[in-house]
Amino acid sequence: MGSLMERITQLEEANAQIEGLLDKICQLEEVVESLKSENLSLKANTEEAVKVGVENFRSQFEFTSDYENHQAFFVNFGARHVLTKVKELYPSLDSSLLRQTTYLLRKPKMVLANLL
């Protein structure tokens, strides 16, 4: 009988541990749901902040002389980088046509006019 009582006690302890673990799982599920909700809220707030930032940028900076100067700098930098890579990868390639294309890209007003 003693071993049966010990076995019952062990089973009761194991059952209590399982119930405790189930409670913790429920708590974790609640935390996960809360974090999902918070994540969706933060994502929506971030998207709205990006939209507002772009609108502010456009209203205060786009199509000003400062914008054109910065844009020309980055387009020129990108064009030089591409030309350098092309020369590295294809040393025998005639890159004169590519240079003409990048020259046109350095003129932001022309590019914007073509895009619009």
C-alpha cells in the first residue's frame, strides 16, 4: 500500500505542475496577443509618420535649389559608381553610350520632366 500511496502523491504533484505550466502558457498567450496588438499599432503609427515625413519633405524641400543640388550629387555619385563597376566587370566594353546616359541622369529637371 505504501508504494501505491507514494505513486498517487507523485501523480498529484505532477498534475499540479502540469496545471501550473498550463496557467503559464495561458499567461504567455495573453502576452503574445497583447504584443501582436501593440505591434500592429506601432506599424500603423510608423506608416503614418513616414507619410507625414514625406509630405513635410516635399512641401519644404522638394524642387528647391537645395533639393536639386543634393539630388544631382547623389545621381552623379551613383552614376560614377555604376560606371566604375561596369569598367571592372567588362574592361573591353565601350562605355561611351553608358556615359551619355549617365550624363542625362545628372540633369534632375530633365529626368523629372521625363518621369512626369
